[in-house]
Amino acid sequence: MGGPNARVIKQEYEVVAIPRALLLGTSEELFDFIAQRLISFIKLEGPEFQRGHNWNGHQIRELGLTISFPICQTSHNTGILIKWTEGFKIADGVGKDVVAMLQSAMDRQKGFQIRVAVLINDTVGTMAGGHYWNDDVMVGVILGTNTNACYVECNLPEDIQTKSGKMVNIPFYTLPVIYMEWGRFWSSHLPRTYIDEQLDNESVNPGDRGFEKMTGAMYLGEIVRRVLARMAQEANLFGDSVPTKLKQPFILLTLEMSKMHADESPDLRIVDKVLKDVFDVRMCMQPLKIQDIICDSSYTL
């Protein structure tokens, strides 16, 4: 307050997991789920957020959409989906406007008028949010379900930086943002293991997004499950047989793996609880320590 750089903001948020069945369903089912959860969240928000814009006598809220799928963005609120990524294998939607698909889903929710006003890539949005608070921020990195990076390109060719033969200062808001898509990066120098190759071969997009499959939160829990399954099969980690639930792909979420990774209790009771809740198994101390080491390794490699 009282200065050109003062920023005041209040936030309310909720993290929502998308059911795995929707990753393989239809675009309408996916966007209907998102719209329904948005409406449920809006119903719980505080009175200071109960505002909107009047349009033809009706109060309309404006919604911003960040998205991480490759899109061809033709305006601030139009983006044509190029490809589903991050484990999504939806039968339709490619070639359609993601804003229009979400808007249609919002319109199907009765009692609320919400307009999808702006579309931005999630990585670019992260960088823009950081720059809002600190003018020195020039790079955005996503380390979540997926991974990506972008940066502001300041080293422009001289013919762009000159005007009438003289160098000019280019306003920040006119500089191009380079969106790297580094989740697709692959190199023989990356420490790829048998587990990484197995996961990639059995994924919905084999041969694509190799770096993301080694680092993204969508896959880390599954990597740990596959390591445990192999140890159960070859070293009898859970006894004479492999637990049935341990054979189920993606049953171990990275969130649960994070809980085990953070367990510093002397008896590893959180590790024990997660294994019981997820795989329906109980273990003695030594196998619990092995499980803890596997989770630590998945985080640090």
C-alpha cells in the first residue's frame, strides 16, 4: 500500500485429484467434472469473494484457465488443443478450443453464470505470477504432475532492438516468452533404468515425454510401486507371494509416497500405515527401512 510496487492479494484454494477413469474418457466428461468441482468450491468461498461483473442485469464471474497441454493459442481466450499429454488419452478434443469446451461445461451448471475470460499456459502463468511479485523473475518452472519451463528471451537480434539506427529499450511486456516443453527432453546421458523403460513402454504415449516420466509427480509413485513389485517377486519382500494390490498400476499416488519420504518416526509408522492403506500389507522393521530408502532414492535421483 502507498507505493507503485505494493501488491495486495488474498487467496482461497483447493487441490482436486482428477479420477483416473477421466484420463481415458471423453472431453465432455472431463470438463463437466472440472466445472462441477469449481461450482462446489465457489459455494464454500468467503463473502469477500462474492463479487462479479454485471452483464445485461446479471452478475457474471470471470474465470481464468491455465492449461499444460500443447495448444495453438490464437487470442487471450482461444486455444486449440494440439495433443493430450500427461497420461491423458481422451478419445476426442484434439482440434477443439479448450476455452469453448470449459465454457460449455460451465454453462451446463445451473444457477451460476461464469465466463472463461482468459487462457494461459501453466508454466507461463507461473512465471507471470512470480514477476508480479518480483520484477527480476524471468524464468518459470513447473515441478508438479508434469514438469516444464519457460523464460523471457532478452537477447533479441539487433534489427529488432534498433529504431532509426539507434538501440532502444524494449518494454518487458513486449519481449517473447520461450516455452521449452522440456518434459519431452530425452538424451542417452539421462540415467534411465529398467523401471523407466518398462513404465515408458507400457504408458499411453510410449517414446514421448521421457524426462517428464522420470521426474513428474504423475509417475513417481508408480516408479516406486514397480520397484517394490520387482523386489516382492525376486526377493520375497512381502513374503512368499506378491500382494494383489501391488500389481495394480498407479495405485500408489505420489502424495502417499511423499508421506513415506517425510516419515522421520523411529518406527516408521507412517510408512507402515501407507503400505497398509494402499497395498493392504504389514511389514516388520527391516522391510520398512527398505521401503523408506526406495522413496528417498526416487526423490533424490
